[in-house]
Amino acid sequence: MNIPMNLCKPPLRLLLCALSVWAALGIHTGAEAADKQFRIGSLVPKNSLYHRQLMDIGEAWRAAQGENAKYLVYPDGSQGGEAEMARRMRIGQLQGALLSVVGLREIEPSISALQGIPLLFRNWEEVDYVREKMRAGMEKKFLEKGFVVLAWGDAGWVRFFSKDAAVRPDDFKKMKFFAWGSEPDQQAIMKSLGYTPVPLETSDILPAIQTGMINVVPSTPYFALATQIYATAPNMLEINWAPIVGALVVTKKSWDDMSPAAQTAVRSASDKAGVQIRAKARQEVEEAVDAMKKRGLTVNRPTPEQMREWNEFAEKLYPRIRGTMVPTETFDEVLSHLKDFRAGKGK
């Protein structure tokens, strides 16, 4: 900002000159400094359980921070895909985001171990056990990257929604898969095995499947129902391919800018939100499937023989995933915790 020198002569212009210089240097008055904004992005649908929990956390922050505090949640991917939201946090356009592993690994790659190993987890009990064993270490890694993890959640099991019925791994080779644009390693593995990934953003899924650009969408039942994917891809393969694991993260800078009272309020609200999200999301898996079945969804259940084919297929993927999609050390750590859990359960 260029300030003409003749405007800075005392005494009449002195105060205006000083205020102009303060503004040019980015120095704010007390009223401006008190006008805090906290912006959270996510792909979650508006008015969904996840969106409501984010709003509750925001209310806790706003009440503790003061009346001038403004809290904004951007659902439905309005701030871009998950990789884009991670970038926006780094440059200060967002203060936080509720992300799945797809976005979280843009910050810390080792998080991929919780979501990126297909058919590894048999149930939610196993997912919870492994996540809690790894939680402290994961949160430390995120903090070292400049992010604070406030809550852990999940969003159901990934299942395959397709235009045509398919029950075996080979059935899908003639189809075109939705793939995250930010997952080149996964795309390379799929291509090497004879599958056809089409890299897109989440907002592109529905028009892409309507136009035939893709015919298969790996999705949780809740997301398929909320976005109406099932209306164009009315076949669901009932296998629990992988859990969608996620977390609410905020930048360390925005966390450090909070008052101690706000930090305490946000921590408490986030802990409650994580519990609510995990419990309700798991319940909504079957509720969503039932709702879609009433509207024409066909559920295809593999036979024991077909399920063996899927398990053999997944196990063949593990050497390709280890060290590429999932860091070697973390891959091995997950398997070790899972082995301990199953040994304790006599499985």
C-alpha cells in the first residue's frame, strides 16, 4: 500500500496516517482481532450425522471463544476433494477438516494402514482394537506435521455398487471403477491386475456413473444412499472390503490460537462427537442397506467359494500394498496388533 507523504504531515493527518500504516502492516485493532473465524471442510452430506456433530463442536468453540467468533462448516465437498482440503489447511484457508484416510494420508502417510488393506479386518471390534493401539503414535506423527487430531471416527464398510451384478473378482474386470484422483499407487496396482480405474473427485461420481464413464463405485452404504449412487448402480456386493476410517484434524496454528477455555471445550465436544459418529455410523450401515433395498437395490452375497476367491485375491494384493500404499513399518504393525487380538480371542 503506497501512502502519499503529504497526507502524513502533523497535526491533522497524523492519526489517519498512523492507522493507514497499521493497516498496511497487517496490525489489527482489538475489535478486529477478536473477530475469530474457524472454518471446517468435509465431504460429508449437509444435515448428516457427521455434519451435525461438526456443528456441535463449533458451537462449543464459539461459546468459549466469545461472541465475535464465527464458525463455518463446509459440507458436500464444497471446498474440493480431500487432498485439496489438506492443501487448504496448510495455506490457512481452512482451519480444520473431517477427513477419511484418503485426505489424512496427504498429511501423514502411515494412516493408510487403517483403511488401505482390503479384507483384513473382520469386524469393528478388530478395527477399534488396532486403532486404539496405534492412536497415540499416530497423533504424535500428525502433531509433528503441524496438525492436531481432535476425534476419530468411521463411516461404515466399503462395498461395491455397480450397474450390473458382479460377485467374483474377475466379474469386475470388464467394468470401470471410480478411483480417488489422489491415489496413483492404487490405480497402478489395479491396472496391473487387469482392472480399469477412472480417477475422479467425489463430486464427479454421480454424473460419471450416469453417463457411463464409470460403472462401479466402492462406497459405504450410507454414502451411496445419501448421494443416490444406488439409483444408477443398483447392485451391491455384500463384502466388507475395508472400513472407512477418519478423523477431525485442525492445524496446530489454529489450535494454539484458541484460548485455554476454548481448547478444553473443543476437546470435550470432539471426544463426544467421535463416540457418537462411530456408534451411529455403524448402525446406519444396515439401515441404509434396508432403505435402498426398498427402493430397488439388489444385494448380491458371495457364496463361500466366491468369498474364498476374494480372500485369496486380497492376500495377493498385500505384497503390492506393503511399502507403496501403506508404509512397510506401519503395515507390519497393524498385522502384529491384529495377530495379538485374535490370539487373545482364540481366533
